[in-house]
Amino acid sequence: MISRRGLALGAGAAALAGCAKQGPVVNLPPRERQFPSDFAWGVATSAFQIEGALTADGRGPSIWDVFPRSKIADASDGAEANDSYHRYGEDVALIADAGLKAYRFSIAWPRVVPEGAGAVNQAGLDYYSRLVDAQLARGVVPYATLFHWDLPLALQERGGWRARDTTSRFVEYAQLVVQALGDRVKHFIVMNEPMVHVFAGHVLGVHAPGLADASLIGPVTHHLNLAQGMAMQALRAARSDLAVGTTLALTPSRPSPGLFLNEAAAKGFDRVWNGAFLDPLFKGRYPETARDFVKDVVRDGDMETIRQPVDFLGVNYYAPAHMRFDLMSDAHIAPGDPPEGGELDAFGRQIDPGGLSEVLNWLRSDYGNPRVLITENGCSDPFSTGPAVIEDGFRVAYVRRHLEAVKRAMEDGSPIGGYFHWTLVDNWEWAEGYRSKFGLVAQDRTTGVRTPKASYAWFKALAETGALDQG
């Protein structure tokens, strides 16, 4: 199964030692290891993965509420998750006690507008107001993501993102949120990883809404891009004091070893994964490879709407993609294997901080060098239904090496303003359920007790001093 953070990155066997398996990775070290004093250290989460309370206080169902448990690796669901709807105060305390000054969370559209349009659920807005106030009271800056894949089910039943009307409903929702929270939330992330939502949810069917229809690539891609641009306009029209950006899952696309046609497959994948979202946003056009997909849904004025200035670009990075030519698939592209002998994470993906350096170099050279926030990066335990690894030195090593890439990119001219670790507490990890654990803090699934891991203490020391140790 190709899972949430393994999508199109190769789904090889999990590394038995999580991130600890050693192998060669080329990456230039930073010249200095001290980060600026205003660098934002934080953690990232998403509503459906942590909140639970799916029927509490008027929340409507999302597409994930009805996604079959049979498609989840451990047959679990997000009904309880971390129960952060009730325990958000503990979350904020964990963040503040670690010396972190930023929290990236998402707002659940169906908690605010249960049917996706029409009646507003004031109790949902009140919840996020309490969450924001709790952060501000502890000196934590809120970064709110508007869409992290939990589309209201009622909108999906009316076509979801294949329907252009969903873009208008998204703008209405964004306007509600900024009216309720914009006096206190000054950093908004419009979308999270729209390319993952396109491919995992609409082409492969391994994520909600569980569709497996390659013809949806064009309309879903374009409508997500269009909704993003429209929402950016709406947020700025509502308030002039906001920092508005969006988050993309950016990855180098590399040919798998072997067939020479794998090179063409890797280039094609790059255009529809990275280019179909970066190019419209920064250049106002789709890359040539993607134009055939979207030609039937693009209308006059759309590209101008999509090309909005961003106050920051969120970059989520985990691993490079390895692609191969596949004569049997419609697109002749399929996930391939990483090079033999390399260091692998729990998903069987190559651990390569140099891939993050490569992404940041693209943004400098090809996209105008926008201000960047690393809005997700992290490492799972080895997959297990058992307890988390508390002495998680492999996670510390993973984060340290990726932060070396971040610092070197800053020295090379990338304006990077912060790093958000994925994630705070081991959560419900989409198609992997609870067997994948990315947290700095463990949670006992039976008792609910939360236990900071060794990585929590390490990240706290880093946030407090800004000095990256040598390891």
C-alpha cells in the first residue's frame, strides 16, 4: 500500500530499525550551526489526526469519517485520535514547555460548517478560539491551516473537488474563519499538500475520498489551485495584517536504477507532482506536461487568480521520489525502488537530507527565492502496534541532518524563517493508522498517558539555544 507519507515515493519493506539503518547520503554541512534568534521553532499537527470527538458539539462528517477501516493498515479510525478536542490544553503546555514558539494546527472545515456550506456551527468556531487563546497565553504563535484533507462529506456528495463550486464554498469557509480568528491568528496556511490529496485520494484511492480515477487529476488539481488563490484574495481582503501562504509536499523525482526510460518517467512525475502546483502559483501557468490534464477546466482569468503573492511558502519534505517507466499504467509512470544499500526510513524510503537541499535550491533558482517555512519534516518509529520507542536517537539523528541542510540553504541565500517538526504526539497517521509514530511525545492508546521521548528533550534544548549540536 502507498500510504500518506509514502505516496509515490516507493512503498518498499519497512526498515527494521526505523531511521537507524546507516548508508551513504551526500549533503553539504553548514558553515555555522547557530540559527538566528528569530527563527521559529515549532511543531505541526492536523485536525483529523489529533482531535477525535467526531460527533461532538455539532461537527459534521468529513470524507475521512466514512473512509473504510478495511483500507487502514491496523483497521483503526480517527474517532478518538489524541482526543485533542478535549485535551488541547495539554498540547499547548507540551509545546510551551519545550520552549517552542509556534504551533501549526489545522481547522476542521466540517467542525465550522458541518455541511460545507450554509449553516455555521458556532461551537466549532468557539473551540478554535479557545485553542488560539490558549496558545497566545503561553507565548505560542498560531499558524492555522485551512484545509488538511478533511472535506465535508456533504460537499463530496455534490462532486467534491472535481466540482468547481467547491472552490466558492471554500472561500466562504475561509472568510468565516478569518472573521472569527483573524484578530489573533496572523499566519494562515491555505492548503496542505494538495498534490497528496489529488493522487492518494482521487487516483490511487488509498486516502479519502477513496476514488481511483486518473481522469480526476486535472479537475481536482486545478480546483485546489483555484480555491487556494481565491482564498488568499479573500483573506487579504478581510485583513491587511496577515501573513498568508500555503504548504506543498515538494520532492526531487529521481529515476529508479535500471531502464533508461525511467529518466523520462521521473521527469514526467516531477511536472505533475511539483510543477503543477509550483508553476501556477509562481509563474501563472501549468508546466507543459500538465496542461493536457487541466485544459478542459481552466477558464479565463483562472491563472491570474491562482498566481497570488505569498508571504511564505510552506515546504513539507520527507524523501525523494524514485520513479520507473511502466508500460501497463495509463501514464506509463509508477513508483520505483530507491537505490540499493541506502539508508531507509520506516516506509522503505531513502533518507536523503540532500533532497531537501535540492528542493530549496529550486526555489532559489527557479521560483524567485520566496520566504520559506519548513512546515513538516520528521521520522516515524518502525511500524508497530506496540508502544513507541522512547529513547529515539534515530529521530534526533534524522532531524539534526535535515536541519543541517536547512542551515546550509540559509547560508546559500534561502530566506527560511522556521522549522515545524512533524509531529507533537504520536497520532492517527491516515492509511497507517496508529502503527506509524512520528511524535516527540508518545501516547498510551489504552490509558491516554503522554510521555515525552528523548527527542522532545533534544528539540527543547535546540529551540532554547538555536544551536544545532554536532551529534
